[in-house]
Amino acid sequence: MTAQPKPFMSEELYLDQERRSLTKHEYYAGMVYAMAGASEQHNLIAVNLAATLHAQLRGRTCRAYPSDMRVKVLKTGLNTYPDFTIVCGQSQFTDPVKRDTVINPTVIIEILSPSTERYDRGMKFQHYRMISSLQEYILIAQDTYHIERFIRHAQHEWVFSEAVGLEAVMPLAAIQGTLVLHDVYEQVVLVAERAPKITRDLPPDES
């Protein structure tokens, strides 16, 4: 996301403009933040994830949405675009006609980048934890072979695990699936990135 938010606007106006925009924006508490583009590593990981999730979910009651699907955290009002959203059962939307904002994700996956890692690990995850349907939160590094998982154990308790190295496998308990790191990082050349300077405050938590 870029450093400078646009002036205050209503969520209704945000959604109207967002549905006509060629770029994606995050919305929280009346502020709109443009989302930055992705690196080659990020895009390759996303393609690999799409392939493995599609193969594992075919014929199932779960479905995976890529980063164009918006998610709203009803309890805090955050509108954002996870890199992948998995919904098991019937998808629920804020607008049953437009069907472009999901409110009941089962699994959320974020591909980390230097500019968003602190946000994804911190305040954004605090928002996500307010989603009662969310069972697993997955963080995928793009500068090392490393996947982290937070799985809901109780209402206010999340259990951490990690998978490191190309031979490792990360279970996805909520969908009875797996993320094989060799597949997730196929054709990905790891390149350390320097985080750009961020001058704005990240969206605060209201939990």
C-alpha cells in the first residue's frame, strides 16, 4: 500500500469508485489506501498457489478466491484484498447481487513483502482475528522458503507452526489439504528485497 491515503470518504462511495477502478484500494475508517504492485516472486508464488489450491479443492465444498476478491471484516469495517481467500460452505457477501466482498473466509493467505510484512503480521492480523469464520491464517515469505501458519484453537487462542525448506509441507487443516513448499516455490528465484519507506500510519485495530 502507498504511504498517502486519499481524503475521507464513505464506504458507499469507496465501493462505487472501487468497482470502477483499474487499481485496488484498501478502506478503513473513512480512509482509502492504494495497494502497491507485486514483485516477480510474489506473482510466481501466487500462480503456484492458485494451481495447488484449485487441484485440491476440485469437487469440494470449499473454493479459493485470488487477490481480486475483497474481504470485509464486519466488526472493524476493514475492506481489503488478501492474496488468497478460501471459503468452505456457502460464500456470504455484503452484496448478494454484486458478490464481490466476502465476509466469511475460512482461510486467508498473505504473501509477505518488505513493505507490508509488519502490517500483515500485526494490525491486519488483529482485524482478521475478529472474523468468526476464520480458522487459519497463512503467511508465505518471498525471500526464503518459509511458510507460517496460525490456526484458531479457541476464540482468543491461535496456535503457531511453520514449515522451512523446499522439502517441508504445511498442512491446511481447515480444508484437509497441504502446501508443499517445493510446489509453492516452483520457478521462484529468491531475491532479497529492500523495503520502501512507509510514511503513513497503518490502519489501527479496534478490537
